[in-house]
Amino acid sequence: AAKLPVHFGGDATTEGMNSWAKKDAAAASEWVRTQPPGVIRDRAAHALVDAIKSTDAERAWEWAKSIADPVFRNSALRLAGETWKQQDAAAAQTAVDALSADQRSAMDELPLSK
């Protein structure tokens, strides 16, 4: 998928990463880690967050923070944060509080930040 045009690679990367991460999160995480910055990496990281949020919300949160594109990042932070809040509200709130002021303001609609 990384060699496809972005408008194709995004969907293929998202679907493939989500499926792969559910089967082998460690290998999928390593692949994302090796990708150069850009749309493909951000989409893959977002899909990884979505795939692992239920089993490892804290790691999903860390992956979400690594996304460069603010739209993808905020979406991924919401996905991970909402799940983490259900699992461990205090830890999730601590993570939200540790965000930069800019990131926190972008997260205003996330119930964790209120």
C-alpha cells in the first residue's frame, strides 16, 4: 500500500493495518515505526490505534500522540482516550493533562478534558 497513490494507499493502509494489528500488534507496530513521516504513516498509526485501543489503551494513546497530522492525531487521541477512560479514568485523565496546551485545546470536545 505504501507505493500506491495517497488516495488509494490511505484506504488500503487503514484496512490492512487494522486487520494486521488485531492479529500481530507487535509486528504491525514495528512496521509503522519504520515508516517515514507522512500520510501513509499517519493513516497506519491511526488504524493501529483503532485496532489496539481495547487491549492496550495506553499504548494506543502513545501511538496517537506520534501522529503528525493534527486531524488524524486528534481523532486517534479521542479513540484511545475514550476507551482508556472506560478502563482507567484516572490514568486517562493524567495523560490528557500531560498534553501540550495546543493539544489539549484541540481535544476540547473529548469528555476527558473537561
